[in-house]
Amino acid sequence: MREWLWLAIILGIVGAFFAYDMIKNLQTERNDVSISINDRDVKPVSLSIAVIGDTHLTERREALAAFRALL
């Protein structure tokens, strides 16, 4: 009987760890990257790029139109 209790406790701890890890990985993060070029021959320019991935949109026109309006 004690073996089952320990097994249940260990499986609960492992399951809680995986659940926490999955929830943590599903949160959106912003990664800022800057590139600096120090060259006198190059005119200073500022460039901003946004990359959006894994939007989980359906292929219906309404979903795409709502996403386009959001951007």
C-alpha cells in the first residue's frame, strides 16, 4: 500500500512540473534585438521589424479579417 502512495506522490510531482512548464512556455514573450553598425560611410537608419508567428487562425475570411484589423 505504501508503494502505491509513494508512486502517486511522485507522479503528482512530475505531473505538476510538466503542467507548470507547459503553462510557462505558452506565455507570449517579446524579444528585443538591436544591431549596431559603426561605419562612417553608412548613413544612420532606424529599422523596426515585427515578426508574428503561430497565430492559430482558422482559414475563414472572418478570422483573417479580424486579425488584419487587429494589426
